Amino acid sequence: MKAILPFAVLGAILLAGCREQEIVARPDPQDLTRDVSGFFCGMIVADHPGPKAQLHRKSNGEILWFPSVRDAIAFTLMPGEARDVAVIYVNDMTGYADWQSPPPNWVAIDSAHFVIGSDMTSGMGIGEAVPFGTLAAAQSFVTAHGGQIVDYKDIPDDYVFDLGPSDGGAS
């Protein structure tokens, strides 16, 4: 029995080591600079009002930038693209003071609370899915700008792909 114990311990260590290799750390969010162009539009992301998104690919570490959160969500709904996403970061609009220049705070998309259907438009001039790091901040935004609070996975596809005019404008 004592002869088996070292092998059992070694086996447990090896299994734990394998498990650690499977856990991949999320890359950190990057700073938005004027050198960054939008994936779909090719325009300077920083020139657009409202929250932005950065998508980090799993396969090669490439970062794709989007002038609106809604564009990043649309990208993940394209066939095959969701499988190559390590993480998506969105501007945390908690405490935003200027819609034209969102705070440089980033939150993982799956941790954010989103307001959809508000009177604020995206950088591309259509309704935006506005991200917040806290539920209280999202509730405060709804009080001021309307809309409803949803989690990332509950944002309807038809909201993401509706390119019609929004109910209001960015102010």
C-alpha cells in the first residue's frame, strides 16, 4: 500500500498540471489610441461617440476594435467567429460625464449590465447596447435615458441587426 502512495501523489500532481494548462488567462484590455481603426468600417475608433469594444482573438492574440459595442456583438454572431474569441472588453460607462469621450475603464462583456432601447445612439448613429460595470449604474442610466437592462447573452439578435433609426440621439 505504501508503494502505491507515491504514484497516487504523482498522478494527482500531473492531473493538476494538465488542468492548469487548460486554464488560459484573459488578456488585459488595451488603451484606445488614435491609431486604432474599426474592424468593419476602417474609421478611427476614437472619433466616434459612445462606448467602444475591443475583441481579443484566441488563435493569434489579434485585437479587433469596434466603434460601438453593438458592432462587436454583431461580429460574434457571424458564423465561426465566436469560437475564436478570448475576451471582449467594453467601455464601462459607469459615471460617464461625456458621451463623446467614454471613460477609459474596460469591463469584460460577460460581466457587464447592458441598457438597450435608450435614447442614446452608438458611434455609428444607431441604438446602442450601453455597458455598465454595476447594476446600480445601469439603473441610473435607465432613469435618465430610458431603455431596459439585460445581460450580454440576453441582447436580442434583432436588436443587434436592426439598422433603422433609433428613438433618440446622442446628447
